[in-house]
Amino acid sequence: MNQMLTTCPVCDERLSITRFHCRNCDTTIDGHFDIGRFGRLSAEQMSFLEVFVRCEGKLSRMEPELDMSYPTLRARLTEIIRSLGFPVGPETKLINDEERHKILDDLASGNLTSEEAMQLLEVD
């Protein structure tokens, strides 16, 4: 069976799934279906994830299997995390809109300096 295409071979945009078919009962389902986060990954990235899971997430066990150094494995994992749409690096504090508006109001009224507001908003 062929691998599922996730990007258009002509323009390289993400494809959507429009039909599913059951070989057993011949049922066909038409619609628009998203391929999901993992559908964004290349075949090489999916292969890497299979080894990652098989090695229980231990990069040190992956080194001899893939013949790659730890830093290379870490870089590949970081690339996959980003491809899945997740932030990488130190965990960032998320503030809601109400807190953000309060900080900006305090800045506008002079109760906060711009540096204090930037720190509260975690803007670098």
C-alpha cells in the first residue's frame, strides 16, 4: 500500500483528506478531514519518531541505532517538536487577555514602567 501523501506534489501545501473507504464492507465516507499534527511530519521525521518510541524516548539508546551523536538527535527532536507546532525552550508563562489589558492599563496610567510591563508580559 502507498504511503499517505500529506503535502501537494505541485505546490507543497498541506493536503486535506476528502474520502475514506473500508475495503471490508465497501463503505465510503466523503468530507473534509484534517491530517492532524503528525500528518505535518516528513517520512524521515516519522521514522525518527518510531525509533524514539521504540527506545522509550532515551536519546542515548538511539545513538548507536541511528549512528548519530546526542546533539544531532536532540536537534532532530527539536525540529519535530516545532513541526508539530509546539514551542521549544524554556516554558513561557501564558497570561490571559484580562491580565494583559490590566498590565497595559497600568502602563498607560503610569503605575508601571515600560520595563516592568515588558517583564510582566515577558517580552524580550
